[in-house]
Amino acid sequence: MNTTKEQETKAYSHKRNSTYALYFTGAAISLVFAVLCVYMVTFSRNNKIEMFDNSYNSYSYRLAKEYLRGSIISADGEVLAYSTGDDAASQTRVYPYQNMFAHAVGYSTHGRMGVESLANYYLLNCHTGIGDIARSEAGDEGPLTADSCITTLDTGLQQVAYDSLGVYKGAVVITEVRTGHILAMVSKPDFDPNNIEAMWDELISDRNNSNLLNRVTQGLYPPGSTFKIITTLEYLRENNNSYAGYHFNCNGKFTYEDTTIKCYHGSVHGSLDFAGSFAKSCNSSFANVGLGLDPASFKKTLEDLRFGQRLPCDLPTSVSSTAIEEDVDSHNLMQASIGQGQDAMSPLHLNMITCAIANGGVLMKPILIDRIESASGSSVAKFNPEKAGVLMTGDESRLLTELMIGVVQSGTGTRLKNDVYTAAGKTGSAEFNNYSKDDSHAWFTGFAPAEDPEIAVTIIIEGAGSGGEYAVPIAKRMFDKYFGVY
Ligand SMILES: [Zn+2]
């Protein structure tokens, strides 16, 4: 009896264990399955746009045949791109402003560029009202139009930037400092996106002009004297946020060991304090400043400013470089401190640093898209300003602003002086040809109003000459347009 009971108990226990094992296995499988489901849902949600953007994705291909591609619209309500056609399969893309927004709005055939690339997912999808869908299906109207992308671009500022650059090669970018909204983005030489099909072979084979290159985001230039902003930031960090004790006597050149640095166009600046050296952009004084800096600390500051790294921006951007390393020799340290030699930056990067100075040290991510709306005007998505990091302290930004005001009040940027707004900035004349000292790119980067900054403007004009003479008057036209001065 006992034995039987024991056997029964054992059998029961065995059965129970088996049941538990079964339950356990079942539960484990369910759990694994659930985790997989959650993972797949999360993965496809997080990667929806990337999955969608894969050009082999048949779903996006089907949508492109179903709806007219959505419009691209400026912040002030102008249509920058739209599609037209009796049916979606044979639609034509139209860019009413032709070359003016070429790189910023981009194109959507032969690959994609600019807003056409950034907003592709939205420009193919349609969230229009049910009434429109019914009318379209009843054949009362043409094909439905996919969602519109409302950009941050301002047609007035873009027009002034485009016209001001004239026939020069170069780049202009204007950004709202508190939001990172890109208000204008011009790169020249350019192209007409309406003719991209016909012009494609010619455009990609012309390497001298690189018309398709967005020089704002992907151009790499020697920053010239605009780099003195960065040398100054490092000086402040190594000297307890003070430049009060600095003095230099400029006789037009500065020699250390085998390296001689000369002031621009043979200028002799005489007796200078730090603010004077910055305002007059004295190369000799800044070579002297650079020699006194700690390369390891300088390198760290450059890393803080995103040198050698991808910029926080959804557009493809080039990576800025510098010769400053822990073991940099005195020749390269002096050259780098005045923005010559191996230093190279994109105009967008310089604009981002300028925005951070104007914004108390806080860097906002530069953005081109404000929101997405259905063709009938209802909200689909909104892109809020995004903080991308802190590049410097509030004190550092305040001290740099003081020095940049000095450039406009009494230095190389006096062509920006006016009674309506106070601008702060830095000019640069970056030599790019070792054989002819007359060949230089004209730079300006700055913001206004200095006491409560709203916009930052960065300009480079290739081969134009001095920044003070050529880039500053163009910057003034942008600021004048923004602040309503005529
Ligand atoms: Zn000098």
C-alpha cells in the first residue's frame, strides 16, 4: 500500500514535474516570442524611415506610382517644389525657383539631395482627408498629392544670399541661433534641378566646378583668421577667462625658429592688447599667442568643438580637421593658430560654432524641416528644435562676443557698423595658394543683435580677396534684409 502510494506519489510528482516542465518550456517559448515581437515592432518603428528609404523597397516604389510627390514649401509659404501630372506614374517635378534653392531643396531623381532626401518618406506618404480620397477614387479630380514638407527656409533671405554671391563660387548660410533653423543656404556654382535629368552627365563630369557639391555642408576650406575665435577660446581656457594682461608689439611679422608669420598684405599693427590683436586680426600676435598654448589642451578644445567628428546634422557633412596634436611642432602650431596650414572647416561647422557663441555656449542642431502637413493642411509631424550639446561656458561665449563686437566697431569688420543693430563677427582672408599671396578666400562669420542674438551669418567667397572688403558687405546685406534696413 505504502509502496503503491509512494509509487503514486512519485508518478504524480513526476507527472507534476513534467507538467511544470511543459508549462515552463511553454512560458519560455512565449516569452522569447514576445520579446522577438517587441523587438521587431520596435525595430521597424525606429527604423521605419530608414527601411522605407532603402531604394529597393518596393512599397516606396508603389507609393511613388500612386500619389503625386508632396510639395516642399518655404517658411514664408512659397512653393519651392511640387509635382504635376494627370496620373502619378507620369508625374513631373517642378522647381519654380530654379537654381536659387538648388542644394538646399535638392532633387529626387538620380539619387536624392537636400530636403528632397531628408523628407523623402513624408513626400511619398499621403494623409489627406477622406473626402479628397473619395473624390480622387470617383475620378472627379486628378491623383492625390502626398504630404507637404514645410521647411525653415526664408525666400527673402535666400534671394539676397543668392544674389549677393553673384558669379563667385562660395557658400552662405544663415541660421536662427535659438532654434538651429536654417533660414538660407546657398552654394555656388549651382544647377537647375528642373534640368537635372538632361544635365546629369555634364554635372558629374565637371570636377573643376563641382556644381552638385553643397559647399555649405561639404566644402572644406582653410578657415583663415576666423579660426582666431577658436585660438582665443583656448587662450581664455588657459588664462582663467581673462585676456587683460596680454600685450604684443607688431612690426608686420613674427619669427620663431625657422618659421616667419606675416600680417595680411604687409600690415604693421604696432602696439596691441588682446582685443586689438583680435579686432585687427594681427597674424603676428596670434602666432605669438598660439606658441604659448598647451597643444594637448588645445586639441581637447577642438574636440569639444567637433573637429575630427561628424557634425550633429541630418544633412551629409564633411569632417573638419586641424594640425593640432599633442606633439605638434612650433611651425604647425603657429600656422594652425591663425587658421592656415592644414586647418580645414566646412562653412556649416563655422556657423554652428558662431551660433553657440551667440547662444550662451549651447549648440542647437541645424535643421531644414519644420513640419509635415497633409495636402489638405492637417498636421502630420513636427520637428522641434533640438539641443546638440554645449560647446563652451556662458562666460566664454560672453568674452568672445565682446571681442567680436570689437571687430565690427574698430577692426576689420567696420563695414558692418550701422545705427540699427549691433553686429559681432570675425573676418578671415584664407590664403590657399602658396605662390601668390593675392589669392585668398574671403570669410565672414558673425551674428546680430550682439546683445540679444537672433541670426548668425557665415559666408565664404572663393578667391575674392580679403574678408573685410568682400565678405563683410555681403553679410551686411543679409543682416539689413533680416532687420528691415534698406
Ligand atoms: Zn600684425
